[in-house]
Amino acid sequence: MAMQETGDYQIKRGSLVRVNNAQMNLSKPLRSASSFIHTLFLQCRSRLPRQRCLALLGASDTHQSGIGSIFVINLDRQTNRWNDMLREFNCVLDASGRPLSECVVRYSACDAQVDPAEFLHSGDVEPFYTLGDQLFVEPQPHAVPDTFDLERPIRMSHAEIAIACSHIGIWKKIARSDASYTLVLEDDVWFERSFGRILEEAWREMEGADRAVPMFDILYVSYREVRHGAPKELLSKNVFRPERGLWYLSGYVLSKEGAQALLDLLPCRGPIDLWINHKFRELEVRALRRSVINQRRDLRSTNSYSVLPALSRIGILDTGDAALFHRRPTHSPVFAFGAPGSGLSSLAMALSMLGYRCCSDFDNIPECEFGSLLAGRTDRVFDAYVNIGSLVSQMRVLTQRYPNAKYIVIDDLSKSADVNSGAVPAALEGADVLHLRREHTSSWRALCDHLKLSPPDGQYPAVRDIGLRRHQRVPPSREMAAPARRLRHDPSPWIAKRRAGWAGISASAFERQASSASLRVCFEDDLAQIQSVRWLLRNDTFPGNLGLFRPANVTSSASGGLSLTVTEEPLGVRNLGAAAISSRASFLFGRFEATLQATNVPGLVTGFFLHRDSPRQEIDVEILGNQPDHLLVNVFYNPGTDGAKFDYGYRGTPVIIKLRFDASKALHQFTIEWDPSEIRWFVDQKLVHRRATWDPTPIPHLPMTLHVNTWPTRSRELAGRVALRALPASAIVRRVAIDTYNADPRAHSQPSTATRDASNRITALGQTRTF
């Protein structure tokens, strides 16, 4: 919860309307009911009289002015959407009385999930844009953009690039066609009952105004205006000319000349609906008085919006409801085996990204899970097992217990050193088996075809093979120095279901191999001065934060260290100021300590944590203002390798621990120890909580930055309602110590003389050492 930046958001008061709100809260029963009602409504419309639109020309009306062809952008793997669109088109007749379903042409969309290399390097799309580009289209009068980096590049997601390429592909076909005007639609829309009438009236008005055929390049028939309205010029009763500020490109009429004009303006820089707004001054753009083609509310968006993290950091996104992962595989269990070094760990990560709860790379698994699996029971923790040594000799039992299971074998197992591996091919005879060679394990295609799933938005993961880890007994919880209680957590395929006796899987001790890409970093900082090469004073926010982090709220404390203060002040997007520092470097595994004194003001949170995005992973220490005698520890886990757009999670997997003191009354030492098989939390050097892998999440496996902050939470459930009368309020951080591995050696380049002098001044607490 401390640094929440997820992949999709529901936005209050209508801002950033490009986000498909249907994706936001599907976990709520009302949303599911609403989706069902919307689907039923669309199906029932087929029983109503069909509407007719004279602006849609029939085959014999080529001499008249009107729309001569229709294209629908549809992915090859989404045949259900194409069938829905045909049903929708059957409800509308053209000028000759023919259903549109008989004349519409399906355009095969570019698919980001199958082979992104086909379009990522296309000269038609330049995959970078800026926050300034976004704010040009949808200004934010309450934000203070002069304090932010408006020109920092934002990289488009693969899905955004694919959408842009799909539209550009249609423009090329239209520019070469004989039709004067073409209707272009995406495959997630439906027609209003007034569609035919309003389009027909608008067409006649444009013919009259232009004294001939309508003289536009593009006519929006489906759109959403920005939050404060699009600047526009009214042209007639049903038509206006926008200056900018129209989101969506899900339904528009394009003239043949307009298609060529758009092609001449390429490359597209940024999402296609954003980029085209920047070209309105160079085109003749018109829009119907209101959108008459709407996006369906019963479909989940598969897009990922690259601008959302930038908008959340400047406070434009102000909701605490984050997207949850809704994909669930339909074929399970899955068993995978292979020769050592054949890519099994990458396969396990790929299965996780597809939504499987995947156990991998152990010589054995806990007895309770092993017994449930061999007995064919459904109370298993996992639905995929990759490179589990003890299962190799049980293959005949597994094929009998699970006749519909999916099996994956990489390389020739007869060459494996495991004496049992040679029996696997015979045991799998007649089973549904995918045979892969290690050189063919870098693509989604074969795996997803085997499992009947569409690939996620991201490259197939490349992970170093872990090999068989030795399973060990998980230490009992009675060894903890304080009692702990689990709180409600996110529903997620990467969170093990609660089950009596389940305590995760512990592995043997891990010895890290140093390499040129990872340097050991060990330092202790009393924070008497902020070293700019080491620490960043944050000037941003996140949706669950009622405050805006301000560097001015980080000050030297009279008693030493730093004071992190929350204040009440009008800041445009927020009415509260907050304080945060974060490391410039990212770290992978190690020991992280902070000596701090929390605030006891209800509604405020004092945090010390590790965090990253894409994919989002996090390890938290949080002290809640309404319960300063308790400690909240938390882990957020999403799968994938660096850059994977898996940023799901709202609650995480929180545990509340009762302390034996009030953390707001004095300084105390809080420690996180993080290694590949376990996380341990200490308070004043006493172990208070530990988690093995899958207790209940996997252990975060990617580099993260270190943060200390104090902030007002939007969630009253988390820390209570903010007590404004008690502000300003401060937390004190006196010391931070790190003994870890630096994932980015460039972040610790040779320091300046001033920096070395500052480092020398903290020798009373310990020296900075880089090995």
C-alpha cells in the first residue's frame, strides 16, 4: 500500500476516461451483476425493429454521398467479439435496406501478445511520448506541472503500439480503396438506437454547409470528452469541430483524403488517440454532437495504459481502488519436467504470468500438498508444478488421477542425470503432452496453444534456471517474539489459499554468487545530511495517498536525523503535504534497517519498505497512526521479469503484529532481511515475523528501491480517519543501514569530494563500503 502504482485505475469525476472502467471493480458482486444485465440488454435489442441509416450506402448507391465501406478491427484469437459485432451490425440497415452484417469487413488486428517484434520496430510508430503530450490533450488545472518533468519519456505499452499499428494498417487500405468514406470501428462497441438518425442528420448538415460532399478528414462518431470539456466550434445542430480533448478512437468515419493525410503525418508518437489530438490543427476534424457508438461495459479491457504511473505520481489519479488480476486458467493441473538448464524456471514464471499458482524448482514439496496431489483431491495449494523432483517417480499415478491434466516436457529427459527421468516418456504415453526443445522456450505461442490461453502483454520471461532446491521444514511460528494476525488480502493467483497446516515452503540456505553486474553495498547513514547521490527527496504521490510528497516537508530534526512531516496545505491535486525519501539505487536481497519514531495521529502511516513497479513487488514495514503499538508487515508480489506490466494489488497480504510498546513514544529499530527463500522482520533485533516462499506469496525476486515516508491514507480501514486538527505531525528517522547487493552499479559511481567528506563524517556510526 505504501507506493501503490498499478496497471489500471478507476478515476473519480471522469478524469482520464480512456481507462476502461469495466475492468476496475469486477471483484465486487454488483459489478458482476451489472455486467450480466448489460450483456442481456445488448442481446434483447436484437428483438427490436432494426434502425436504418441513409448515410450508409448500399451496393447500388455509389453515385451518392455517403459511407461506402466498414472495417472492424478484431484480433484473430477473439472470435467471440467478432460474432458479437456481427449481431450488433445485424440490427442496423444501410440505405438499401441491407443489414450491415452483410457488408462489414473484418480487419485482422496486430497482436501484442503473440509476436510483438513484428511491429515494435515499425517506422510508423515512435514508442515514446511525454507527460506534456498528455496534459496538452487533457489539461489538469489543479495540478502544478511546472514542478514535474514534463519531457521525461514515457514508453508505450506493447498493447498501445499494437492498437496504433492496427489503425494505421486500416488507413493504408482506405487510402488505396475506391470508397470516399469508410467507417472504422473497434470490436468492443455497440450502437445507440439514435445512431442512424443522428448520423444521417449530421451528414445532410455537412453536405449543405460544404455545398457538396462533406469536406472532412475524420468524423468522430464514438468518443469521450476530457474531464473539463473539449474546446470546440459548433458547426451545426449535430456537428462540431474540436480543437483537442477527445479520447477513444473506437469509432470514426475517415475519408480517403483523410487517410492519406494521416499517413503523411506519421510516425505516431504515443497512444493513437493521444497522438491524433496533436494533429487536429493539421486536419479537418469533426465530431457528432454526442457519441452514438459506445464501448461495451461487459468486456474487460486487455490494454495496459503506459501513462497511468506518471499521472498517479503527480496526483491526478485520486482513487485507492486498484485493478486486480482476473485471468484464471481453465486447464489444470499442469506438470512440467525437463533436463537441468533447459529453461524450467523461465517456464514456471511464464505459467505464473498466465495466472497459474505455480510451485517450482524443489526436490520435494510439503507432505500435506504431496498427499493431496497423489490422492487427487481438490484442496491443493497449487495448480501447476514445474521441476518438482519427487513427482518424477509418480508420473503413472498422476496420469491416472488427472486424465485431463496438461504436461510439458523440455528436452530429452533420457539424458538427465536423474535415474527416474527416463521413465517419464513411457508414463506420459496417451497424456496431453507438449514437447519442447530448450531453444524453442522463448516464445508464448506453443505454450499458450497447449493451454488454450492468450499470452499476457509482455515478453516471454528469461530467468536463470534455479535447479532443484532442497526443501526444508518451516520453523514454527512460536519462535516469534510477538503474536501476529493475518488481515484480509487480495484475491490473486500468486497468493496461496489459506489451509490448515500450510506454512509455505522453506529452502536451503542461499549463497549469492557475485558478478560484474552486482556489487555488494554496505553502509550506515545517520542522515545528518541528505547525500544527493544516495537519497532522493520525493515530489510525487500515489492514488491511495491523500497528500503530495514535498521535499520541504523533509527537514533536519533537532534531536538528529530527519523529520518527515504531514501538513495541511492547499496543493491543487491534494490538500495535504507529506514527506518521503527513497534510495536512488535498487537492491536485490540483503538486510535493511531503520531507526525511527512513528507518528500517532490517526489516518497517518509511517512506512519503511522496499518497492518496485513493472512488475510491482513490495516488502513493507508500516506503523499506523491509530494503532502505534502495532506493526503492519506486508508483501506484494507480481510475476515476470523487469518491465512486465504486472502491477496488480491493493491490500497485498498484510499481517498485524502487536508490539510491547508504543512506537510513537521513542526511537526503535526496524529491520527487513530478504533472501531468495525467506523474508524476516525484526524489531529492536528481535524476530517478530518470517515468511517462507508461498506463505502466502512467492518471495519478491527483482531489485527494489528503499523508501521511508509519512503520509495520510485515503483508507480509513487501514489507519482511521485523518485527524486534521492534530496536524502538522512528524515521524523521525534517525538512521538507515543497508547490507545488500546493488542491482545497478552505475548508481554508486565514484562520489565527489564533497560526498566523500560527508561519508567520512558518519564514521562514528560506521563506514560506507562497496565491495
